[in-house]
Amino acid sequence: MRIIEGFCLRNVMGRPTVIGESASLVDFNKLVTLNESAAFLWRSVEGRDFTLDDLVGMLVSRYQIAEEVAKADAADILEGWKKVGFIKE
């Protein structure tokens, strides 16, 4: 998977928010505020290919949580990103 080029994580009023920076991606229905974990993952994979397992490993390493918890969290985050069209497979 990969984040679609043109979507960027920015600080909007103190909150990590994904916005479309190209004219074709500007859709105010797709301004999405991320929680701390999702923002960490976004920054970690921006500009490169990644898998669910990559995200799981990052969460386990950063937060010292159980792998099954990290997998559920990473899957939820990916599902949200897919739903709004931020990533391509």
C-alpha cells in the first residue's frame, strides 16, 4: 500500500490533519483529523510502500503493546484511510 501523492499531514489548529494539496484532491469532506497513533503511522510511511504488518510492528515498537492489539488498531486505521481514499493498494 501507499499514501496517494498529494495528501499531506499538516498541523491545523494544533491537531494533525490530512489534507489534499493538489487541486484534484481538494475535497473538504476529506479533511481528516488523526489521533496520535494514526499521525505517527502516517509520518512513518509517508512516501513509501507499506503493509499492515509494517504498521503493526511500528505500533508494537513505539507503544509496547501486544501484537494482537496493535494489529486490530492498525487494521482500523487502514480501513479509515481506505474509506476516505487516502491510500492505494
